[in-house]
Amino acid sequence: MMRSALKAMLRHRLYDEHVLQADEGCDFDFLRGTSQAVAADS
């Protein structure tokens, strides 16, 4: 019981703190690159 409650709490925390909206271009903030470089069109 405690383990599933902990999982649920961590899942909610992850969502609240790291999930971005569609207009921000990435699902999770920690998946964003740190570079400001823009990819060149090929």
C-alpha cells in the first residue's frame, strides 16, 4: 500500500514540476537541450 502511494505522489510531483505545454516544444523540461543553437534547415 505505501509503495503505490509513494509512486502516485512522485508521479504527481514529476507532472507538476516538469511537464510543459505544447507551445513550449518539449514534453518535459529536463529533455530540453541547454544550447541556444537553432538547427539549420536541410
